[in-house]
Amino acid sequence: MIAQLEIANYTCTGIVLHPSDWAAMQLKKDTQGRYIFGDPKGSNTMWGIPVIPTTAMTIDTALVGDFAQAAMIFDREQDRIDVSTEDADNFQKNMATIRGEERIGLAVLRPTALIKNTDLIGS
């Protein structure tokens, strides 16, 4: 997958995996009992590329990409913090309600800069 990105003139800036898949890869050993990716207590990198373990990725699926080239975040409305003592009975209880919000949009400009594999075990 990383080679596919490089052939398409992109640089892999991250690998996204389910935590179970990442743990299985970290704990994989060779025939002499040595860890293939080095000590599992090390950093979250594979071949020098940051690995982002997240449950947002399904098991047996990986996403690699040049994330800076692939997508852009548009700030639709700047962040805003509101404080109010007039919410329900906040005034009587000497409390304040705090709300923070920001409106952003994510646009994938170059989908070819992202490669998804849904068959990690088979590969």
C-alpha cells in the first residue's frame, strides 16, 4: 500500500489501524522468538511512518495515505465559547452553562492519496 502511494507520487504520512490489528502486528515474532517490528513498548511507528490506532477503523482494515495532500479542513465558523447563568435554574444554584462550538468541513481533494485495504489477514 505504501509502495502504491509512492508510485502515484505521494508520500505516506500515516497508517490508520484498529488497535487489535496494531497489537497483533506489534506482537508478531519470527521463528527465533524476536519481535519483527522491534520492542512492542516502542513508539507507534511502522517503517518510520506514524501509526494511528483507532476503533473508528474496523478490524482487518488499514488506511494509508498522504493525509496533508488528500484532504483539507475548511473553517466554516470560528470557534465560539458561550457562558450563560440563565439556563434552567442555573441562577438559583449559582451555576453557569458553558457551550463551545466550531463549524468545520472536511473536503477530500485527492482521493488517490488514500489507499484502503480491507483484507489485512489475507495479505
